[in-house]
Amino acid sequence: MSHAKKNTKSCIIRTDVDINEFLLAVVRRTISVLDQVTKISVIQMDFEFLERDNTSLTGLTSIICIEDCRKLVVGFNYDNSLIKEIFRRYTKSMDIKEEETELYIKETASDLINITVGNVLSEFGKRDIAVKISIPLIIQETELLNNFSEINDRIVKIETEFGQMRVFCILSGNTFINKILDFK
């Protein structure tokens, strides 16, 4: 029985360098979306390989999974004050009932990561590659996320006047993906 190797030349994410470039493309697009869609400006941005003690996730997290030759999770973690302000601006022309606010905050977080990652894939990807993308997943129990040290391998902190947002990438083969997303 022969096992065919995947042609990694036709993959979007082949190496750790590609992951860093992809993360930076996601961050650039995120800043653009924040500015153009919500008129929220970025005050400061820090890209680091962070130690476990230097960061923790708070508030609401949206994640999306991308799969071609490798599996990758992209996550947006928001301080509550920031996601509420994004929601307020994103839905300003809508009439939303008080009891629907939490649902629409989650929908806003889902839209933001979906739009951002989709746009990055269209500019970062290659036309002849089929890439699987999951629907966005919202996680409010950030304690669950903070238990996985792999999440802090590649993280960018984006500071706005309304709070912080953290953008991160996680590669397949680690505890986070296996337990949270049940990737095989």
C-alpha cells in the first residue's frame, strides 16, 4: 500500500514563517476593519512570542479553523468593553431589543472574524487551492482557553481606547485543537 504525500507547495500554511506572515496579515486586516467599519482606532500593537505568565484571555473569544495541508485556528479575544463598543457601532442602524443584545454581541464577534479571515485568505491564498473554513465559534468561558499554554505561542495585542483585543494563531497537533475543536 502506498501513501501519497501532500503537495505542500500548494498549501497556504507550510511553515512557521508562513504562520507569522498569515498572523500579521490577519492583524493588518483586523485593524483595517476596526477603522473602516467601526471607526475605532488602534493606539498600540504588540507582536510577541509571549510567556504563559505575561498574558491571559478575558471577555469573549471568537475562533475560526482553517484547513489545507495544516490545521490552524485563528482567534480574536476581546475585552468586554471593546466588544460592546464594536457591537454598538456595528449595529447602530439596527433596532435591537435588550433581550437580544448578548446574541448580537456574539454575532458581531462572529462577523468580524469571518470577514477578516475570509479577506486574508483571498489575498494570502492561491486560486487553485481548496481551503476548508469552519464557521466561527464563540467561547465565553475563557478560563478554558487559559488552561492551554499553546495559545500564547503567537499572539498580537491590539490596544484601542475601548480596551484590548488579542489576535492569535494555534497550529494543529496541540491540546487546544484536539480538545476544543475535536480535530482528528
